[in-house]
Amino acid sequence: MKWLAFISFIFLFSFAISRDLKRSARDAEHKSEIVHRFNDLKEDVFKGAALITFAQYLYKCPYEEIAKQVKDVMDLAHKCVANEQDPECLKPVPTIVLDEICKITRLREAYGEMANCCSKADPERNQCFLSFKHSSPGFLPPYQRPEPEVMCKAFQENKESFMAHHIYEVSRRHPFLYAPTILALAVDVEHAIEHCCKEATTSICLDGKLSLIKERVLLLSKKCTYICGILKKFGERTFQANTLALISQKFPKASFSEISKIVKDIAHVHEECCAGDMIECTDDRAEVVNYICSKQDIFSSKIKDCCEKPVVERSECVVRAQFDDTPEGLPLLAKKYIEDKEVCKPFTAGQDVFMAEFLYEYSRRHPEFSSPMLLRIAKGYESILKECCKKESASECYSHAEEKLRSHIQETQEIVKTNCDLLASVGEDDFQKAILGCYTRKMPQVSPETLIEISKKMAAAGSKCCQQPEARHIPCLEDHLSMVIQDMCMRQEATPINEKVTHCCDDSYADRRPCFTKMGADESYKPPHFTPELFTFHEDLCTAPAETQHIKQLTFLVNLIKLKTTVTDEQLKKIFTDFTGMVQKCCKAEQHEACFGVELYRIKNPAQKISGCSAMVMFAQNVQESTYEEAAKMVKDVTDLAQKCVASKEDAACLKPLTAIFLDEICHEQGLPEKYGLAACCAKADPERNECFLSHKNSTPGFIPHFKKPDPEEGCKQYQENRAALLGLSPSVMKPVKESGLTEQQTCEILKKFGERTLKALKLVQISQKFPKADFATVNKLVTDVVHIHTECCHGDMMDCIHERVKLTEYACSHKDTISTKLSNCCGKSEVERSECIVHLENDDRPAGLSPTVREFIEDKDVCEHFAKEKDAFLAKFVYEYSRRHPEFSHLMLLRVGKGYEELLENCCTTSNPAECYGKGEEILKKQVQESQEVLATNCNLYKTVGEYFFQNALLVRYTKKMPQLSSKELLHFTKEMAAVGAMCCHLSEDKIFPCAEGYVDLILGQICRRHYARSINPNVCKCCSNSYALRRVCISNLGIDEKYVPIPLTPDLFTFHEDLCATQETELQKKKQEWLQKPFSRLHTRSGPINLASKGYYFVLRNGAEISTYLPVRPWGSDQAQ
């Protein structure tokens, strides 16, 4: 942020004037720095600040030695007051302090290398001593508070000595806590003891008051350490910009010039404290506060009581004071910074001044934002002006600035809302687990102890901040998270974690938190080798205190993620649920450790999930051309391994991921990879090996000969009584297998081509229709789990896929009362049958009293606000509500409605009257639905009129024009399947016809698109297959003639027929007619339109010799326009 240079320049200029005048006055009065500091602070405060300074540097020294150092400095101060001309009195105070430290004879013995600092000259000596200050808590044991009686007695006998010891103990444990803060907190302690020692319940009183003060000490110590770290890392300019934002929020009534007068002084006070110059820091902070108190009417109405306190308490009170109220009637910022057509003039003339004033104006209007967020907004605005002011139409360019800046605001608001909502729904423990899972993937190199500590701090920040008023959510959360991130970055400097963490820590102070939030898993991380010790639990897991048990569970979670950082949130949630269940189960068992051995093995060892049938599926799908005997041998090998692993679970072969076990078996089977062309895949390492195997899966029809039904005599030797039943059931079994295969192949294609978001939307539609009585949260959970299962299946992880599907059906059945009344029959079946039963389950009845329309999404005046704040969640809720009301619509139709509603809001929410605009949404969406319904009705009417054969002819003509590159065989196959849709769907009731027809047509179009992906058809088809899944059917329907197709020359052999045509069976004859029909259209159609076959003398005899024109008045499944 180049404009930050302004803050340094303006402040150095304007504040240098005020400070130099003050210093000039001081210099005229006192030549000695120690004299004027002593005179300003008076003896007690000066002595306290000196004690703090020495105790923070010399944390190992006993109180008596520190007291001696303080006495020497106090003696010098008294001496200098009497005679300022003494050479010792002319030294800067920090130099006097460090000289005193370097006089300690046993300094090297007590502090080692720190003694080397004494050989340096200032300011290097000062920086050297600072580097030895401990910033990590716990370098000294916690202070043990004396018993109440002992404390009261010591306080009453010698209050000064008691308080000095207290200041000493606090200071040595908190080396970066500012001296004026320590002195102010000491006054609070003094008041607490004075009060409580007079009470009858002294112990209770002291415990209550001193515990609160201790919490504040810890918080402020962290904050001071954080501030000093930021100042050191990002420098004076960034720090002053941050201070400008904060002070503008705190004193919004003060003018820019007044704010400018104190920001530099405040920043300078921080610099002094961070440099260890605690005496100067204390004096200068008091001076700034005195100035503010002298102009209370200008600065704030909230500091009146503070300004009446003694000097030590006054400064801390003003620092803690609430933000003043934002002045009423402040003009809109847009008028000056966006609507003014001359913005570029002041920006280019004085960019730094202009940007600093923008930051001041924006900050004073937004106390609900954090200072880093305000810096991000200023940075974004500066970038916009830099870009726009180079253009001729600059004002038009930056007129959209407010919308662009909104993204910075929305990002933070959405993160905060999402996390607060999650915390509210799952509680702090599970919230910590979610954070822990997230950050273990981001920085798996960090120890479990540190990751647990970080996640605990973040979860605690959520608990503290999310309970506050909404206006405090963002500043509270981002301030606390910034301190946690700073702690991580300090560790990163000492021990580098990874490149992503380095980038986020070093790049930009303002963007640090968003950078960490957006950081993904560390792809460069190499997981450690599995060691059984990481997953071995003993008796103490049941008998240890609750906190210890919790940490053990979290450590298990971290170690698990480190082995596989690609594990999804859903997988983690399931694993942790299983783990929690294991602990509860085994801690109730008689033999705890024996139970842990069995149950934990089931969680972490995937081989337990192997069964003969599911293993056969894995091998048969990965090596499709293998013989049954080859596949059966591999099944036996992995089944034997599973049994071996049960007996000896520490065997290295048992600890591999499931997919790796199966692929290893294929690759190690002698000669098999070479025989079936898989050797190249076997040469790769996972996950590339798995991807390679996936790419070899072949779904082309006819790739493997059709399965032949066994001869009844052979197949039913021992089951003769079931012979008729077997033959009767065979077609009904094979048909669903084929349909399910196409559906699942289609699902994997959607996931691969259009991504998880599209698949989630599709599943949201389907599950909302199937379970309309389930609430949105339940449907959302089911959608997430179903998509995860599809992801596993599509990646070839069939064992996990089967296992997860069983678990999901268990969940559905355990919640059947709230999900669906139709589940009972399925839930009574076996595990294998149950899941398939639920998949094919009819839609449940709509809940009674459900309104027919989704009025809240059309009539609510706050629709745009909800849409802007949580777009994806809001649209998901709309799709859920719309889908559960319309079981008569197809899944694709509902996706198009959702897409149409999104486009409607994107358009309306930018207009002057959004509510009026989206109030017409129902009519617009209804029109979209009606158009599809009309196409369906036209097709079914035509099908019923002309029959399946002539209906296919119409489709054949149309698709030959759209895709003449397809072979006759392909066109006949696709159009035959489309024509069959009429037979399957057109006789159904109105509430089922639409889902049936568009569902089947979608599967056929999916086949066409997969044919295109394998061998490109034409650019028009490419566009339809790639742009939008929801609009794919509509896009292909609207395709016209492929005008870029170059037909081959007409040759007589295309229309030469032989004797065999007369001897052909009826079915084959019909096929030949259709092949002949397809040829002229694929070869002879021109860019100006189809050639009239009748004019060329070509006729084809259909239905008893009747002459039928090839130009049919039809709107087939493949067309939304009459042909």
C-alpha cells in the first residue's frame, strides 16, 4: 500500500512540529533526559517503571537484585535533579538502564549469550537485549498466589513492598506487557486487596476480583506481544495506518486534523514500549492522554470519568474506553469518493493524503469493522482508482467501486456468520475439531500439541465473540484470530512450516487472515510412515480426566489427517464419530484395552471392509477383460490378507489404504498387467496410479460381449424348482442393472465435467423431492453424504463406497420418522438390499399444510440482502423449498428453475427497486416451466398419433441434421432409445410423465456427450455438452443443422439395393429403411436447408406403400422448435 507512505510523511511532519516544540521546551528547562522523565512521572511512578524495565530484561534475577538495580537508577535520578551537568545525567534513559545491567558481574553465568550484547554499541545493544526477551508463555512457572490471610497480613504490614513484589512477578513473566498497563493493573490489585481484606469472606472476594485481573493481564500481555510483533514485521508505516483506522473508530467526532495530531504520538508510545523503553513509554503515554483529556469535547463523550482519575489509572482507562457514538448526519461517502466526477484530480495530486483521509472517513463510519478489514477496503479502493484514473471514462469506471469493495466486506461477513452459525449448531468442542481438521491440512508439519493449542484458541475466540452483539462480531473475531495467526507466524520464523504459511505471514498485514482462511491443503507435504504407537490406546483413555481424554482424541484426529491430508470433512466427521463411539463402547467394556484393539482396528484398517462379492466388483471393474478365474484368485488373495490382518493387525501390508491394497494385488499378479495393458499404470505411484486405472475403464457398448444367460439345465442343477422363477426374473434383473449402470456413469461424468457443486445441486433436487417432509438441515446432511459416496465410487474406491452407503442408510433408517413415511419397508431389509431399496424409493407425500408457492423468496423485501450475504445457502434453500413442492417436475427442470431464479436476483438486486423486479419472478419461472411442459405434451401426442417407429424416423432426421458426423449405427441406436422413452413415459400420470421423460432423455444425451468426449462430433455439440448440465437438454434441443459439416459426394452405391432386401425379416427391414432414410440427410443436406427428396425422385415406402414426406410436423425430445 504505497499510500501508507503518506501516514509516515504527514505524521512525521505534523507531529514532529508538536513533539519538537515540546522537546525544545524541555531541553530549555532540562538538559538531562532522566531529569525531565523523573520530574514528569514523579518518584513512585518513575520507580515502578524502572522496576518493570529491569524485571522484564532480567527475569531470572531474584527480587533483591532487581531492587538493587532500581535503587542505583533512582539514586542517579536524584543526583541528576541536583546537578544536570554530570556526564552520567546526559545519557538517554535506555542507555542508563542497559549500562546498569552490563555492570552485573555474574551476567554471563546467569544469562549466557545475552552477556555478549554488552560488547555492542547502542542502538544495536538495545536490539540485542530485546532479542533475548521470551515471547512464549510458560518460560517461568505460574505465579503462586499466597493464601488470603498471608496476603492480607503482608499487604497491611508493608503495602509498598507487597506491591513492588507483585509488579516484579508480573513483569518478569510478561516481558512485552507495557509498563503503564502493568502499573494500572497493579492499582486494581491494590484496590481489590484493600477492599477484600476487610470483608468477612476474604477468600471468595479475592478469588473473584484477582482472577478477573489475572485474565486481563494474560489478554493484554498477548495483545502487547502481538502489537510489537506486527510493528517489527511490517514496520512503522503499516502500524501507523492500523492506528489511524482504530483511533478514527474510537473518536469518530474528532476532525481529521485532530486525529492526525495524536496518531503519531500513539504509534511512538507503542514503539517505545516495544523497544523496552518503559520509562519513556509511561511518560509519553500520560502526555498523549493528558492532551486528549484537555479536549474531551472534541474527542469523545466516553472519557469524562477516565480523565478525572490519577495519572496512572487515567491512561489505562482512556485506552479501555468504548468507541464514541458515530456523529449523526455524516454525509454519504459515495458522494465524495464515488459520485464526484473529479475524484482523480485530488487522488493524482496527493494520493497519500487523499487515501489517508478516505481511511479516516470510512473508519469513523464503521465501528463494526476490524482495522485489518478497513485497511483491505482502503487498499481495494486505491487499486480501483489507480486503474480507473488512467482511463478516459474514469468516472464511469470508478462509479462501480462500491460494488467491488462490497466483496471485501462480504468475504469477512460470510466467514464470521458461517463460523458463528457452525459454533451455535455443534458446540465449542466440535467447532474446535472442525478448525483442527482444517489447519492440520493447511500445515501438517506442525506438531499435534501446537495444532491443538491453536485450534483451542480459535474456538475460544468464537465462543467469546459470537456471544457479543452482532456489531462486535467482526472486530472481536478478527482481532483474536490475528493474534493467533501472529503466534503461528512467530513459530514459522523460528521453524519454517511451509511455503504457503510463509507467504501468508510475510506478504500483507491486512490480508493475513483472509490468506490463511483461503489457504488449501499443503500439496508438497509428504505423509509420515505409519507407526502403530500413534494409534495405540490404553486404560488411561477411560480413567484420565475429561480434558486429557479430549486431547487424546484430538491427537488421534491430527495423526490421522497427517497420514492422509486429502481426507474430506465428511470423512473426518464420520471417523471421529466412529472414534467417539469406540471410546464410549470400550470404556463400558470389561477389558478396555482388548476392546480398543478390536474397535480401533476397524476404524483405521480398511481391510476389515472386504467381502468376497465387493472385492470381485473391484477387480472386475479395474481389469475388465480378465477371466473369472483370474479375478477369483485376486479376490482370494485379498480375502486371505484381510484374515491375516485380523490376526496380526500391525503387519505393514495391513496399514495401506484399501485402494492401494487392490491395485498392488493387480500389479503384483504375474503377467497380468502386461496381458491387459496396465503395466504403465502399475509403474506409477498413488494417486497417479489410481487415476491411470480409472482412465482405462471402458464403458463403450460391446467392448465386452453381452452376458449370456446360463442354460436352465446347467444353471439350476440344484434348484430345479426355481427354474421358472429364474427365467422369469432375468429380464427384470438385467434391465435395472443396465439403467443403474448408465445412471451411475452419468453421475461420475457430471462430477468430473461440472464439479461437486453441480452434483450437490442435482442431489439436493432429488432428495428434496424424495423426502419433502425432512427439514432443510437433514436434507443438506443427506446431500453432503450422498455426494461424498458418489465421489468415492467414481474414484474407484468401491469398498469405501459400499461401506459409506451402508452407514448412510443406517442413518436414514434411524431417522425415518423425520425423513419419510415410505422408508419402513426398506429399513426392514438386509444391508445390501436396503440401500438399493431406498435409492429406488417413491417420493414421499408432501407435508400437509405446505403452501403451494415459495412466497418468502418472491415477496420478502430483504431477499437481496439474504442473497448478497449468503448466496449459495440462500439458493440451496430456494431449490429445496421449490423441489419439495414439485414432485411432478424433472430434476433438470428444477435445476433450470434454480438457475433462472439466481439470474433473476442478480439482475433485480442491481436495480433501483429490487422488490418490484423480483416480485414478477413467479411469472417468469412459470413461463420457463410451461415451455418445457408444452414440448413434452407435443412429443407425447405425436408419439401416440404416429407410433414408436415413425416417431423414431422424425428423431432420426432431426439428429442426422444436428450431428451428421455420427455413424448410421450410432444415430439409429440413440434415436431408438429416445423413441422408446415415449413407450415408457407417455402413458404415465401427469405427475410422473415429466420426470420420467426428461430423466431418460438426459441419460441418452449423456451417452451422446460421452461419445463426443471420446471422439469429437462438432463444435455445437461440444458447447451443449460442456457449458451447463442443467441446460444441456435445452441446448441440444435448440441445435439446428451443423452448417460447418462438409458432405461427401453422392455415390450410387448409397442407393443400390439387392435381392436380399425382399427376403429380410420385418424388424431388420424396418432398420434398413431407417438406415436409408438417414443417409440422404447426412450426405445431402445443405447450408440453405434440407434437399427435398421428392423433387429428386426419391421416395421411401412405409406402412403399406404409403408415401410419407421426410419433412414431419414434429417437436421431438431433441427439439423445442417445430420441424
